[in-house]
Amino acid sequence: MSRKITKIKQHGRDAHRYDVYLNDEYAFSVHEDVLVDKRLLKGKQVNQADLQEILREEEKKKIEHAGLRLLSYRPRTTFEMRSYLQQKGFDQELIEEVVQKWINEGYLDDEAFAWQWIEERVKTKHKGRYLLRQELIEKGIEESVIQRALEQMDQEAEYEACFTLAKKRAKKYDSSDPKLRKYKLFTYLSRRGYPSHVIERVCKHLVDEEQEDC
């Protein structure tokens, strides 16, 4: 059984939403995009299947608005986006439709995210590759994607970040016992995620620089 759209009016003070009346009774509220896409005009007949499709599109529109609002703060991984939308209580099937659409359109790109995350965290937080790997795992990025991003990592930038940390930290350690000092420094830099070969190179550089200053 179909019903006729008898009235369409703006939803309160929201200029982008409209209330739709069927047979002179309020039926539902939709975003203006859904109103246009579904050609909801006064006098149009709407059956139950039409109504279900309209409400489905309205739910998708809400998912898109919530997701784009999240993306406006910073890029997200597909895992982060799915988790956020699930917490909002949206339909899982519709979430997946929107997420896949955004992957295809480039709004969600785990490879680009991983590369940018590594580049930024090395420069601003002075974190090593092992710590960065763990952070990306926690953000739900696949191991193969993480590995490719780490292979593209600027190794000299990682070294410079490690050296900056080491130079600052070394000032806190007693220089009268070089072995103990190196051990403490090695332990600290390892916790910051740096591989042993980078730490060894940094420690040697630090010793050479200090000897030049003597």
C-alpha cells in the first residue's frame, strides 16, 4: 500500500533537513541530499519498499556526516573509522558500504596514513621504528602495509632523531663511568624504539663529538 507525500517542510532551524508528511501525517525527517536524490516531491506516491530505501539512504548520510567530521580533525585508518562508526551505533552493513566507498575515493588510505605517521612521529616525537610499528598495529594497520612504510622510512631522519634524543639524555648520566653511561643510554633509546645498529652508531658519534670538545 502506498501513501502520498502531502507536505514537506524545513526541520526546525536546521536548513539542511526536512520533515516529510504522508497522507497529512508526519512520517520521517531527511537530509536535503536524500530529499533531492530520491526526488521526494509533494504528490509523489511512496510505498513500503520506497520508505525503507529512503530511510536506508538517510542512515548512510548520517554515517557519512559523522565520518567526515572525524576526518576533519586528522586522517584516520580504516580500523579507526570503522570502530568510531560502530561506537555511534550505526548499521554494520551500511558502515562497510561507506568505508569501502571512501577507500575507493582515497579518503581512507592506510598506506598513506602509515607513511605520514612515521614521517611525522620521527620528526616531532623522535620515536624509533619499533615503537612506530607498535603504534600502527594499535591503529589496526596490516603488517604488510606497516612493513612497506618502514622500508620507505628516511633512515637518516631516524638517525638524526635518535642522536638528538641521545645528546639530550646523555647530559643526565654520569660521564665518569663510560660503560654504565652507554648501557643506560642504550636501554633508554631501545625503549624509544630504535634498533641496535642505529643506537651503536649514535653512541659512537656522541663519544667522538665529546672527545672533539675536550
